[in-house]
Amino acid sequence: MSARPGPDALLELIRAGGLPLPQSGIQFPGRPLIVHEHAPTRTMGEARENLAFDVARIVKTIAFVRRAPSGKTLVLAALRGTRRVDYAKLAGLCGVNRRDLAALSPAEVLERVGVEPGGVSPLHGHPALGLGALLLIDEDALGIAPTLYCGSGRPDRTLELAPADLLALSGGRPGAFSR
């Protein structure tokens, strides 16, 4: 496995042009990417207290491991923060049985993704970060308008961008796996 990217890696790649994302305020497909700074926020409860964002527009990213005959794969599941993962549906989208899909513990998230829970971004699925992750974005989250808020790699920074831009930039696969 390659080295973990670390908590600032995503923002560093964005700023350096390593991902097809602009710096804050520069237009991408007609919309700006905005990086919001705020108090460290790791849970939806903290989001309600700390953030001025509409919590219905927050997209959380949960890290899983998929066990298959070919080995273990990191799976990132991005969904609206107010919804829950339907494990059977997510496992089906991953091509495994439910018993072969497990959520990572906070320590495993730090080890595998290189960031603390609360900082995982759907963009951590981008190949430039070298995690070899399968990224699935819940169809419900893609219906958020006009923009959504998601992790940046740090619990004190949040990215704001349009759902279509998130899908295009991340290379994620849409699917229905929330309830």
C-alpha cells in the first residue's frame, strides 16, 4: 500500500493543481469551489452546533473495507449527512455480500485514509491520492441544490461545490444506498 496522504494532502493537491480543481474562488464548470474554515467538526451533532450550513446539504463520507477473493479494497461511501447507509445496498454496489463489507474504526480511517473521521472527503477517492479506493456517491446526495458541503481532509475545513462537479471531479460512481 502506498503512503497515506495526510490531513492536508487534498487541499495541497487542490492548491497545487494536482487534482482538476481550482483554488478557492476560481470557476470550475460554471461554479466556484469554496473552502470554508470553521471549528473542528466531526459529527452531524457538531455540524448542527458549529456550522452555518444547512445540515440537509452536508455530505458525509464513510470509509469501509470490502473483502473479496482478490483482496481488501477501501470503499468510500458519500451520502447526505442526515441519512444512513443501507449496508445491503452498498454491498451490492460493491459486488460483495453484506458480510464482506465493514465500516472502518476511527483508528483504521486514520491508518488507511490518513485523516481523522470528520475529515474524509469524497475526493479522497480520486486516483491522484493513491488510495485505490472505490468511491460511491449516493443518488440522493447528487440531488442537493445548488451546492453541497463535504469534507476536505481536515475537520476544520469544508469544501462547497455543486453535486455535478463533485461527481465529475471525484470520478465516483452514483448509486442508491441510503435510507
